[in-house]
Amino acid sequence: MTKVAAGYGVTSAALKKTCNRHKIPTPERGYWAKLEHDKPVRRVPLPKLTDKRLDQVRISGTSAPELPEQVSKAGMEARERLMKASEPAAADATNFLVEEPPVLAATRRAISKARPDAAGFTSAQERGIVSMKIAPGSADRSLQLLARLFLLAETEGYRPKVNESGLELAAEEISIAFGIEERPRKNPHEPTAAELKRKEDNLRWGNSRDPWPKYDYSPSGRLAIIIQANLWSGLRRTWSDGKTQKVEAMLPEIVAGLAEHGALIRERRRAAEESERQRREAEARRKREESFNAREKRRLEFVDAIHEQLLERSKLTTVLAHLEQSAAKGEDRTASLSAWIRRRIQQIDALTSPEFLDLSARSAKLGFVEPPKGVGSEYASGYYAYPPTPRLQLWSIDEEKELATSTGMLEWAIHAGLLPASEDAPAKHETAEAEPPPQS
């Protein structure tokens, strides 16, 4: 019954009622245990159907089929173990007593000191206390029910755990809150003489509403165990006294329900951890791609700077070749221009030399080898840290100190011997270019 019911997303009790309505015989209690141990069992044959309206069985289950497979598997395995363990006591399920564990002492004190409300119910909910809302006369039965629940739940690895909000059942890293409530008895309210007089007064003012509640609520003695976890999950959360079956007889099903809720909490936690892991990986991929694109952009900027210098050198070389060709014909009137172009070409050659390119790239914190996976951007040192613009530079190198210092074009030209170090009067060929051309 438990296996078939789980497949339809209903409880075994609900499936039993459905079978009874349709005159379908079901295995008696202990049937499968006797069959497993080769003991005689009675198999009731399917009777002939007399009412044609019962020829179709409709079962409206919950969303259990949509739950993870681990949940239904955990519940099914727990039911099989608990049913076998509870077979000897099944016939006398409500009569035997168990010793009340010390962990329930605080709950007994709290519920005994609580004052009943207008409907006759006492409530208790604080640290180390099981959440309860019962009548004072149901206290002993409720505590005995909890003692038996703890004893049976321990066989599945669930033990009481004290926390700030109450007393829960925990197994490993999973903690499940629960409570006991007494179902109220609902009776139509009989208005008193004072209430009837108040209604007459209200009618004079045009108010026709009854000044009394529609129902009166009072303790019924029917207890229910409620699991306070996994709302809207489709799993059963409430087990209460029925017309013929007490909640004590449902303890194996309740503990199996705990196993299902625990499995669902574990699965949801695992799914949340997996989702968080995927989010972190996606974030790491996004950051790595952004860093890669930023590096590629700066690398292209550096290459563009080299290309720009090479284009300028090509242009200067072409002009210099033209001037040297003119000088070869005896028209040497552009010596200073040619000298400047040669100096400029030397500067470009220095800028684009492998040694200076390496120094310029390192100065701009620009690398052309991808960093290992997991290593962040090599220049991100703070929220406002921006990488320096990659540009070509001239360098002054001190071989003794093994130190390279960036320098300007004038300083480099002086250091390279291309320009005089002092600011004395320029030579004649250097001032000639500033003189106006002769008149024709």
C-alpha cells in the first residue's frame, strides 16, 4: 500500500479509503511480514462489481511525482523499515506507555503553567519547548505521544535538538520543526439575551450584521502532529486523529514523513549549493572574459603605437632618400633637414627596438602571455585602479645599477650624442634653415 500510494502522490490511508469505497480488498496488517517469513496468509479475492458507477477509480494526488527521486525513495525505505519494526506492537498501538525523556521536562512545565485562552486552549512556544496548542486535559496524552515519537524517530537517526525557537528533530545537519495541536470542536453559536438586544439596537441604526461569532470553538480531544517545514512542497505535513484511528497508530507514517522532509531539505540545499557553484563559475568566467578583452584591447593599442612609429619611419626614409638623391646632383641645400630626419629615424629605431619595447610593455604592466586560470587581472589593484595607457618610451639604462629610467626625446638625444648638452650658440648649418630663402 505504501509503495503504490507513493506512486500516486497520496498517503497509504487515503489509498485504503479509496479501495474501500470501490470494494477492493487490501492486504491486512502484517500481511507482507508473514509472507516474507513463509507464514500462512489470507488473500481475499476481488469480488464481482455490482455497482457500475464504481468501475473507474480516480485518484487525485499531490505534486509528489514532481519531487526529487531521492525524496520518495527515502520515504519508501523508511516506511518499509518502520512497518517491520512496528508489527509486534501494532495490535496494541495506543495502550502501551514509554518513559518520558528528560528533554520534554521543559515542555511539561511550560504547558502546565500556561493559562487557557477564551476557547480553552493553552499554548507554549519558546527555547527548548515543543510548539503546542492543546487543552489542559490533553497534556499527558500529548507528552506521551511526543515520547513515543522521539523513541521511534531515533531508529531513523532523528533526535531532539534544542534551539532558540523550540525543540526540533534533527539528523546530521538537517533540523525539522514540528508541533502538536488539538483540533477545535466547532458548534453554531447560540446568541445570548445581551447579544440579541445588541442586534436590535444595531438594526435601529441600519446595521443588520450579527454582533456575535458564527461558531463557538472548544477542545475536541483530537490531536494532530504538524511538520513545520517545506510549505507548498506537496509532502504531507499533518497527521491527526480520525474517526477510527488515533494519531499514535500513525507514528511510523509520521517518522517516514520526517524522512521525506529531511530528504527534500537535503536535496534543496544541494540544489542551492549547486546553483551557487554555477553562479560563481559563471561570474568567474565573466570576469576572466572581461579581463581578457581588456588585455587584448591594450595589447592592440601597444601594437598600434608600434605600427604608427613604423609608418612614420617609412615616411621619413622616403623623404630622406629623395633629399640624398638631390644632394648627389649637387643641390645640397637641405643638409640640416636631412640631419634632423636621420636623428628622428634613430629615435624611432630606439623606440621600436626589442629592448625598449620590452621596457615600455613592462612599464605599462602589459603582458602578452595569458595568466594561469584563476588569476585575476594583473593591474586591478583597487576600485579606482586603472591601467596606465600603453605607449612607447625612450629609456636611459644604468648597467651598473641595473636600472632603466624613462626619459624624454631631448634627454635621450643628448645622451645618445645626437644633440649638444649645452645651450651655446648653434652652428652655422643649424641656423641656416631659419634664414629666409634668397630672392630670385
